[in-house]
Amino acid sequence: MMKNMSFVEKVILAERSDTLPDVLIKLAEDKNHDVRYAVAKNPNAPPEALIKLAEDKNSDVREAVAR
């Protein structure tokens, strides 16, 4: 399903408060840093996703996890 989505659609999905934890975990592995950043900012992001994102190569993503 997510393979055919644009990065904008993935960002919107990552920002939603009703997105399932399993989906957020998958989005946390996306190649686009904007998608990963949106997951990091989501207050409902599961710990498994945040642990991955805390070591992200993009500093903005790491900082979003720290907040």
C-alpha cells in the first residue's frame, strides 16, 4: 500500500493521530526524511519507531524525537 504513495501522502499519514502503530513503525524507515520527521513529531508514535528515529542520520529527525 505505502509503496505507491507519494511522500506528501506518507507525511500526511505519519502526522495523523489515528495512524496505527505498525504503520508508523514502517514509516519511520522511509527513505524521505520529511516522512521520518513527521513520525517523530507524532505524539502517538510507538517507542519502537522513536528508538529507530533517535539514531536517524538527519539531525532534524533526531531533534524531533528529543522533544
